[in-house]
Amino acid sequence: MFTKQQLESAAQYIYQHMSATPQYSWPQINAKAGCHIVVKHENHTPIGAFKARGGLTFMSWLRANHPDIKGIITATRGNHGQAQAFAATMAGIKSVIVVPHGNSSEKNNAMRAFGAELIEYGADFNEALVEVARLAKERDLFVVPPFHEQIMLGVATYGLELMTAHPNLDYIYVPIGCGSGICGTITARNALNLKTKIIGVVSDQFPAAKKSFESGQIINTEAANSFADGMAVRAPVADAYSIYSKGAERILEVSDDEIAKATRMYFSDTHNNAEGAGAASLAAVMKERDKLTHKKVGVILTGGNIDTNQFKTILEGITPT
């Protein structure tokens, strides 16, 4: 785990390429939740999601430790790929991104715009990972894993910002995909020596992290479908699990209907766009609102990269399928 000094150093490097993101408390959301909520707006980064931070710190580490690489390759449902393409292009490194068929067209377009060669393969994220391994050998590319300590280091800086501004938070709710978000939040909490409890949030269609957390061993789940593609992971990453299994208070499931309702709340009450995973932490707070009276709660709006058609459907009161 990283120290406060290491997190502050990472933050100063990140601020050479992007600004710190704001954390706001919105009165209409507070009234509906029945508690004091602070929203960490990671939808305000240059790629519209928190993973920009980890892309920057990872690429800095890669340049220093592997200066002769021909390029990078990674699998993604969108924001991780955007972050790696964004950071790789700035570092002068070629990027190849593999996404599953049916991936968000707007996220695909964004990855291409950030300089990536985009390849579609497989039915879901885990099948795309298999193709990454094959192509890496064929093309002699460096594989960027979905979770890496140098990615987590960058991601942890949003927790550093949030908990430095609000050290008296009782809880922080964080969505879980591959785990850099919740692990980074735990890392920042520990580095600041705070007592804030970290609660993970997963899709009820992809509950692998919750099942693993509660059983004490890694459990994979079957293929499923959710419009919250940032949480559509059915095989927990072992290195991430080793951190959140010890550092999280608990992990909560939310449904697509609950996420869609939270997405509508963000837009109606703050005029911020939230993608599925981005709205999940607010959905979890609303699910547990009876337990949170008089509490001060942080929620991470991890990203706003939702496809236009999905967003239109949600605003019409319908949950995307």
C-alpha cells in the first residue's frame, strides 16, 4: 500500500495533465437520501471518468521501467481503454484496445479519438482478455492488466482529494469493476489514517466481488447483461480482491432499475450525466437510506460516458436492456 507522501507525489504528477476534480454536496439529492452526501465528480476528468488518473501514473511508470516497448495492449469495456489510449498517446506510445462485440459505440469512438487501434472480439470483457494475450505475443506488445498497483496509485488520488476536503465522512460508496476504484479509496483512507468505512457496490447481474468478499475466496459468476458496463466483470482480479477483502466494510448489490433511477436523479438534481457504474454508488445510498440518517456520506460518480440512446431511454423512465 502507498503512503500519503506517495499519493501526494502521484497527484502532483497527474495535475500536470489534468485538474483535481470537484466534490459537491447537492441539496436536492441530500433531501431525497435523508443524509449529507458529497459527490466526487470523476465525470469531470479529460476522459470523463476516474481512470484517467491511473492511465497517467501507469504510463509514467511504464516509460521509466520499459523504455523499449513497441506498444501496449489491453482489454476494456471503455473507460480503462480511454485512459490508456489518452495516456499512451501523450507518452508517444502506440495503443491497441480490445473490446467485446456490442460495446458502447460512443466509448469505442472516444478510444479511437484518443489514438487507439480498436479491435472487437468476444462476447464479454473476459473473452476480450483472452484475445489480448494472443495478440500481445503476435505483435510483441506490453499487456496492460485491468488492475495494477501503478494504476491504483493514480486512482487513489481522487480519494486523497475527497478525504482531504472531507475527513469526517462516515462512509464512502464505491462501484466495483476490476477493483482499482475501491482499492484506491481504501489506500487513500489508510494513508490518511481515517476511520471512514468503504462500501463496495456491484451490479446484481455481476455479483462476483460480493460473493467472493462474503465467502472469503474468489468466486466467478456466469455471463450476464447490464447497461452498467463498468461493473460487468464476472471474474474478480486476485490482486484487487486481496485489498478490498480486508479493507472494505461490506459490498452491496444494486439492480439496473435502481441504477437507472439514480442516473435520472443525477440529471434532474445536478444536471450531470452519469453512466451506469457512475450512478451505482448513489443507487446504493438510496437503497440503504434508512441506515444513513444524520450520516455524512461520500459517493463516487466514477464517469459520465453513457451512450446517447441509453441516456435518452433512461430519461424516458425506462431501464435499458
